[in-house]
Amino acid sequence: MRRLALFLLLFVALGADAGRHYTVIVSLDGFRWDYPLMYDTPFLDSLGREGVRAVMRPSFPSKTFPNHYTLATGLVPDHHGIIANRFYDVASGRTYSIGDTLTAKDPSFYGGEPVWITAGRQGLKAGVVYWPGSDVAIQGRYPDYWQDYARQPRLSFPERVAEVERLMKLPEGERPQLVMAYFEYPDYQGHDHGPASIEVRAAVEGLDRLLGMLYGDLRKLPYGADINFIVTSDHGMAQTSPERIVRLSDYLEDGWCERVLPDLPALVFPAKGHEDDIMKALDGVPHIRAWRKKDVPAYLNYGTDRNIAPIVVLPDEGWTVSENGKVNPGSHGYDPTSPQMNVIFRAAGPDFKRGYVKSGTFDNTAVYPTLCRLLGIEPAQCDGKVAADLLAE
């Protein structure tokens, strides 16, 4: 009995210690893993030397909303329901779009349990600055502190940094143990100018300076040594061009398709009786892979959600499915095993190893359970495992 009592006391003490640290995680949209090699990022370089440096693989499709919600829930898009930035809901006949407030804020589309809800259920506070999904009443709840992305004007990037600092300076009883912040750059510049551009350089280097100031300010707090600081992203970016376009209409007859969502991937809904015709016509078309929903390769984890179309068409990296001939200089959504889709992961703080460089890549489904480990809370069911090799023993 004495041994049991000692064990219980040790367990309680360790549990309390695990939850006493704070965690701040920042996502930089479209920040490819090798941007620090291409551009001047002294802060991110120093953060990696101080803590851990790794390359993370997004989930499929390598798009913004699907992957930010994966980071928050630990579920692949096929399991949490946000299968694309835009998709057709077969049950209601509506089209979900991240640009449509009515659907983007409809909680019925969002499965799983975001980390801010997991934290709240277990007595911790969370503050979120624009992370996709945080302004939706998922399970009837919001984070303790949050911003409405649809409200204009949005906070500028310096104002977002100031909001993170404000949250971390709240009195202890009000202070969130978890703060999550989202920045749209350098995704915009990558789309408009391509990943190897002066515009992306300016965005990357500007963000590096801004995050360096944030990190320095957080470290100056009386409890600065108790803050875990993470910088990561949702997806990478590949160079595209008008010369690399696949027009499905060149291969498919009128009337064969009920609807086509020509994104990455393209989602094709056949008209009744024409699924075989479409598959036969697309077989062997250069620069694309076309699968029946049930035949999407297992490693992509994409094929069970009801809203995935009967036919999924994925272009080769750098190619685009388009009918009007228009294409941005940069794009994403491709096979996540492609290096150009992989993203940065930098982290430092009391719970991370020091000076550790991870070999290989790891899946972004690991972020949610790892955040739960850092917060000392029990994760909801998810597809990921804790990235234990990044954590201090």
C-alpha cells in the first residue's frame, strides 16, 4: 500500500508538472521546408539550433483548410470532413467553400475535436488568432479567446503578434496555456509569383523578423522559460505555368459529367452510367492520375468520406487541371510525399530537445497529440502519434 501511495503521488506530481508549461504555435501558410535554405531566416535558423529542426509532411490534399484542421485535430481530411478548400456536399446539395461564410462557419462540416476544445474540456484555456476552424462553433464551443476571420479589417501581422503577447501577459487565472496564431504569408506570394521569387523572399524574411521579435518578447516574460514555441505550416508550394495545363474537356464528352471541381485534386462526379466512360477516357492521359474513389492509393488516406467524388484526378506536380487556361505561377494540393509540398517544423522550449535535427519526415497528424502531451491533457481519438523523438526526456 505504501508503494501504491508513493506511485500515485509521483503520478499526480508528474501530471501537474506536464501541464504547467505554456505552448505557442504559429502557422505560416505555404511555408515550404526549404525556404530557410533559399532565403535569409536568422531567427528560424537560431530556433532550430536552440531546439528541434524537422521536415513535416502534410496530409492529402496539401491544401490550407484541410491541413490546418488536421493540425488541430490529428485526423486526416478524409476523417475530419474538410476534404478540400471547396467541395460538394452530397447530402445537402450545398458547396462548401472557405470563402463562403455560410458554409465555412457551419459546424456540421467539421468532424473531430480541435485541440482548443480538448483543452477546454479538461480545464485549460486556449487563445487562437485566426487559425482556420477556430471561429466555428464546433461541438457548440469556441476557444476561450478567438478572432472572427470574416470581420474586417483583420488584424495586421504586427497586431496579431501583439495579440499573442497580450494573451500571454494576462493574469495567471485568465492566461491561456495554449495560443495558436495563423499568418497567410508566404502563401499569397507563392501563388502570385512562384516559390522562387523576390516577393516570396520578402515575405519569408519579413515573417522571420516578426517572429524573432515575438519570441524575444515572450522569453522576457517572468515565465518565459516555461513557454514552448513552435513554428510550422500547412503545405508547401510548387512552380506551375500556363504551358503545363490539362483540360479534361479534351478527353471527356459533353454530358458525361454531372459536375467537375477542377482543383488539386480535381473531383469528378459522373453523370449516371458514364463512370466507366470517364475512367477509360482518362486512362493514360499524360501528367495526371485518375482513380475511382475506392482505388485511391492507401497512402493518400483519401476515399472514405461521403463527399469525395466517385473519380479523383490528381495532376503531376507542377501541372494544373484547368479549362480556361489560367494558372497561378505557384500552386499546391499535390501528392504530399513530394518534397515541394513538405513544410518546416521548428520548436524550442522546456519540453523539446536541444539542438536536435530529425532525419526524414514526419506526418502532420502528429501535431495534435504532441500539443496534448505538451499541455498534459488526454487527446481525443485521432490518426496521429506523439512526435516523441522531438521531446525532451
